[in-house]
Amino acid sequence: MEGSGSSAGGGGGSGTGQRTSCDSCKRSKLKCIKLPGNDKCTRCTARNTECQVTLVSRKKREKKMFVITPHYLSAIEDRMKRMESAMNASGIAIDDGDAGAAVPAVAAQSALEDKLSIFMISDDGAAGFVGPSSGFSLFSPQGLRWISEKTGDNNFEQVIKAVSTSCEHQATSGQDTFRPLAESEREPLPPKDIANEYMAAYFDNFNNSFPLYDKESVMERFSRDYYMVNREKDPAWYASLNVIFLIGRSITMHEREANGLCEKYFRNAASVFIELLFNGPSLLAVQAMVGMAFILQASEDPHPSYMLVGMAARLAQAIGLHRRLDGYGLKERDIEQRRNVFWIVFGLEKGISIRSGRPSVFSDDDIGVELPPKTVHAYKDLSSSDSVLGSYRCVATIALLESRVYTKLYSARSHTKSDLERLKWVGSLDKELEQWRDARAD
């Protein structure tokens, strides 16, 4: 049909964008066709109705233009400067487009870690290493030089060297302590009434915070055969009693005694060290060694405590404390005791590991025992019986966090990661620490 191209929405090619279809066809959504010389469309003509076109004005959509103002540019520059400053302060090398820049950055980070470590060899060949996770590593000769380079001032280095020289002392030797004692050198165990006082002080205070021993089991055996304690036949029980007496006496004493009974009880326990280590491993042997390690933490020389905890950890693994071992006939009380001892030695070992900057004996991937419950064994501040810091679970969880801190930030493998990856781990670990703190407050 000639002229049929003049249809609805076509605009007649006028380019005006105005509607040409009539209102009736528009409502019915039909094609509106007008014949030449006819004011009505074919549909309105056939129906003999008025063919009316109502023009509707439409607002033209305006495109929004993004205007970059001087204020906006200034704000962006300030943000970039703050980010660069934070990255520089964290030791992160800013990428300048060089794809190979990451390799020197990783090498520089590893070199910095080595600078913040301590390695010493004496004239007689004795050597010692303190890694970068230790707070003392910052005061190494290399660490002090690094501080001087960064600050441009060597006064701090000179002060630390002067203090170190004035505070030099010979490390206490463990050779004389951890040796067998003749019968005449051993301190006799106390009378039973005094022993009961030490027991009560130990279990009412220390053991409530660190449940190293099961009170019911120990008291039952203590009541039954205290006067039949035999150092040769059961060295682990002998050592455990001396550890309990030592800690119990320390709690009941109002003044510290030099070379008194506490030290003699420790020597009693240490005299069977070889038997604890090389006889058949047992839970009681692990408990005795952990108890001695607790005491040695107060020593000026950290080496004996470090070695003792490491050996206690090996003994703990030898008897499977890192696994739950269901189906082996263990009673629920035995399972709980094994779990408590494991988390105590784990916490001690991880703490010493990060403080000394040395790797741990334990692999976190091989722990198959659940965390201590939240409600059992209140972890107290031993300096105040009224101060409860939370359940012992918080000690176990912070030990796990310490382990991740060492692995992700201080281990040799972590030096192969980029600065940005390490900074991300810093943020993640800091978040975990905040969560631990908040959970402890609950």
C-alpha cells in the first residue's frame, strides 16, 4: 500500500521526535496508518470515530558531566600521600612499574631480619642464636647499628653497650643442678602434716590457674603411700612431689629465702632428670618436667628453661598428648588431664619459642586435641587471689596466636613473601588478637 510507511512512532521522517499515531491506535497498541489526503487513519475511518493525536511534551534527559574540581584533586593527593607514608613506615616498597622490583624487596626484608638477630660464638666454641621475634634481638650489634642508621644518632647504641657491659654475668650452669645426688645430698621430704600444707597451697592456688595435676589422683596416692616414696623405683612421682612442695612452699612463704628448702626441693627433682628423660615416658614424667620448667622461667639464664620445655614437649608427643586417642580405654578424667597437660606445655613452649626467636617443637597442623573448656580452671593472677583473668582456654588460644605470629612474620619461609603479603598478615593477626582480647572480657 502506497504511503504505508507513515506509521506510528516513525515520526514521518520529520526528526521532530513527536508522536504521530492517534490516541485510539496508541491505546490499542496497533499500527496507525494514514492514507494520503485523509486526516483520519484507516482504523478510525472504518470505525467512524474521531482520530485525535494528543501531543505529549517530554523532558530531554541531560547527561551529567563529572567535573573534577581543585578541591577533589587536592583530596585525592592527600589520600595518596597518607597511603605512601603508611607503606613507607611499614617498610613496603612502592611499585614503580618494574616487575623485578619485588625480588630485591624480598631480599632486603630477609637481610633486615638477619640484622635484627643475634649470633654469638665464644672463644671456647659455645654459640647462641636469638631470632628477630625476640625483643632482645633489637639490641644486637647489628640491630643497634640499624637503629643508628635510621635515626642518624649513635647515642642509643652507646648507652646500650655501656649498660650491657655493666650488667655482664656468667650464665648459671645447669650441669651442677641436673645431676644425680648422693643420698647425703638429697633433702628429705617434709613430715606429712607440713607436706599437706604445701599440697593445699599448691592446689588452691597454682593448680587452679595451671591445672598441671589432677588433684584427686595426686591426693589419693599421697595419702596412700607417702612414706613409701622411692626415688629409684618411681622417679617421676618423686620429682612431682618435690615440684609440688617447692611451689606450695613458695606460695606460703612471706619472704624469699636464699639457698633454702625451695632450692633443695628443686635439686631433688632435677636429680632424676636423666631417668625422666630416658626411662619409659609417662604422663607423670611430663608433668614433673613442665613443673621444673615453670620454676626455671624466673632464672637469669633462659637456656635451661628453653631446653627443659623442649624436652617436655618431645615427651608429650611420645605419649600422644597432642591427640585425643578415643577408643583406647581412657577414662574421661584421664582424657581431661592429658588435654590440660598438653595445652600447658604447648603454651609454655610457644611462649619461649617466640621470646627466644627460635622455631617451635610443635606443628600446629598436628594438633588433634580440643581446646580447654571456657568454664573450667580459672586463670588467675597469682599475685592476687581476687584477680581472675579468664579460663585457661585463653592461655591456649593466645599460644596458638603466638605460633601463627612466628610462622607468618618471623620464620625463614616468611622472608620469601612480599612486603605487602606480610603487611596483610600483620592486619589479620592484629584482628585475631583483638578478638582474643574481646573474648577474654566476656
